[in-house]
Amino acid sequence: MRSNEENSVSRRQFIRNSGMLACASMLGGKTASAMSIFKKKIPIGVQLYSVREECKNNFPKVLAAISEMGYDGVEFAGYHDRTAKEIRTLLDDNGLKACGTHTAMDTLMADNFQSTVDYNKELGNEYLIVPWLSEAEHKTKQAWLKRAALFNEIEEKARKQGMRVGYHNHMFEFTPINGELPWDIFFGNTNDNVIMQFDTGNALQGGGDPLPFLKNYPGRAVTVHVKEYSASNPKALVGEGDIDWKQLFDVCETVGGTKWYIVEQEKYPYPPLESIKRCLDNLREMGK
């Protein structure tokens, strides 16, 4: 039997939820979309491949500039000959978090696995994302199934140490193999803990509409690469191309299980640092 205090808490929660639903109803549209105003704000990071040459020249200065722009974190694409402790100090000094690292498949294999995990623990990063597979690893269905089985094994090992493993798409994942999409072969045969790092621009360039994939694999788009696609302007910045960002963000935040948005800009209408700043400015204008 519930105590009076428990009943009081229950009533308060019911009233609070009812009020939120009423507000959502007044906003119009689907409840999930309207309720998005109550969702936790998702932090925004940047993939450092976007400013790779600048990082080679002066890595500490780049991290300071990224912090000054207002980014919350960075995703690594190499460590520029620095120890994890050195990089962690730079992150802490600039108020940045590690929101992922793009790590080659072989760094997660056999004797390399533990050193990769230890390095990333020191960084404060829990997301180990494989950004690429060799041609031999993605040409046939059997190759994709083999990769899926391997990812399941690695994911289980990583999970025991508090880490997550994932895969990042390019374009070839959306070219059918005997009527089946590699993306579906792979994610249909990996367990739900394998992160689906969806790169929006790459997918669209390869003919893959992000929305169905985000919906078909709920909760798996833990980190999303926010990259623009434009049929007429290959250098378009985020918010200046063909993607319906409002709709995409709504799916990420209601179905995708997204915890980080990560900007990646690979073609530049302005110098790279200015380009990623403008991307973030545009996202802020969208309410992100």
C-alpha cells in the first residue's frame, strides 16, 4: 500500500506530465515533435579532420580556437604525436570534452586493443569509431557479414571496460549488393550496442536518405556527423544546402538516441577554421 507521501509524489508527477502534454498539444503537430522543447540540449563537437592541417601546425592553438568558437567537444582523427595525458590537459584547459575518436580497425585488434582502450580512457573518450573499411572488406555480402561478426566481438570486449564501438559511413554503404544495402547487412547483423555513426552528407552523396536509417535502427545513432549536402554547391556549410535539418534533428532527438552532434566540413568556402565556426553559428541559429 502506498504511503501518503508516495501518493503525493505520484500526483505531482501526473500533473506535471499532463501539463507538458497539454503544452505540446497547443504547439500542434505530432506529440514527439512538439515535446522536443523539453528534451535535453545535445552538445556539439567537431571532427578534427576538418582542420587537420591546422592541427599539424599548432594543435594547442586549434583547440583553444575551437573552444573560443563555442564548441563543446572534439572528435579525434589522430593525436599529433602527443600522449593521452598531454591531450587531456589541453582539453581540460580549454573546457572541451572528447566526443569520439576515429580509430583504424587494426587498433582494435588483438594486442592493440588494450592500449587503444587505455589511451582513450585517459582522454575521457568512450566512443571508438571505425571510419573506414578496405575495399576487400566491403565488396561482398559475405565480407560485410564477417565484419559484423568481428564488430560484435570487439564491442563485447569494449563494453566490459565501459567503452563503445561504432562504425562511420561513407558512400559505398548505400550501393546495393545483389539487392541488399551494405548498411542494412552490417547493422542488421550487429548487436544494438554497436554505434551507428551516421554521416548525413556522405549518405546523401551515396544516395542514402538519413531519415529511414535513423528510424529503422532506433537508439543507435549515438553520435551523428552533421555534414551538409547540396546538389549545386559541394562547399555548402551546415544549414546552407539541401538537408531539412529540423526534421533530421527531430528524428535524432526522439528516435535516434543521439548524444552528440559532430560537425565535419571537408570542403571549404572559407579557411577551415572559419568554415567550422560558421557551421556552428548556423547550428546555433537553428536553436542547437
